[in-house]
Amino acid sequence: MRPDVPLNELIPPHITVLVPWVAEPTEADIERLRVALDEVPAFDISFLEAGQFPNGTAWLRPEPFEGLQAVTQLVIDAFPECPPYNGDYPEPHPHLTISSSAQGGPAVLADAQAALAVEYPPPIEFVGLELWREDEHGVWSQFDSVGVGS
């Protein structure tokens, strides 16, 4: 992570489902992901709570939390060769990162909590997963997407 560059310039807001994923995904890998998501319906995601991991990363908790945990587990089950966070966190905590530990986590957390006390952001519709990869400069770009079933 490059602390001199704002987080949203490196990667847009997102909820990580599985990282690391297949380094060089083939069409067969993308099809395996499609099959895993085939029975998942679209649903709305709201962000009602902010928090912080022990390393200082600040986040927003997506709701329905259990729904996103279920999507995450479907992907993990479909790709057992890709343990979440290289096995460091075998049960990932779905979240939307709002500040890395190097970019003011506690202050950003306080700002987010104050903003949420006034008004919640509008919900967004979960309709599938976007597939991203990081370049040699630490900038992420989307290379594909997979929609949910219905």
C-alpha cells in the first residue's frame, strides 16, 4: 500500500469477497465462479455501522451481513485452493474499507461514526461480483464481472 496516495485512487470502494484469488484466471475459473453464484438472488446492501480492525483499517459493515458471508463462503467453497487472505483469516469479515491503517484509520472511523449518526448512506443493489487485479504500481483495475443468478 502506498500511504501517500489516497485509498480511493488505488481502488474504488468495494467489499472484498476473496483475496487472493486465482492469479491468472481462465475462462474455466470464471465459469466456476458463475456456477457458484447461480442460485444467489440480487439483494440490497446497506451500511449502518462503522468499525475498525486491530491493524487500524476502518470499515463500514454491510447488511445483510449474513447474506454477504454466505456469498463469500460460496466463493471460498468453489475455490478451495485460494484460502482467504492466504489463510491468515479463514473466516473473513465482509466489510467496505474506508481507510487503510496507514491513512488515518481512527480519525476516519470517528468521522464515519459521526456521519452515520446523522444519516445512513442509501442502499446499493448487489447484482454480482466484479473481478479486479492489482498492477505493479498498486493500482487496481476491473477485468471482468460475474452476475448473480436471479
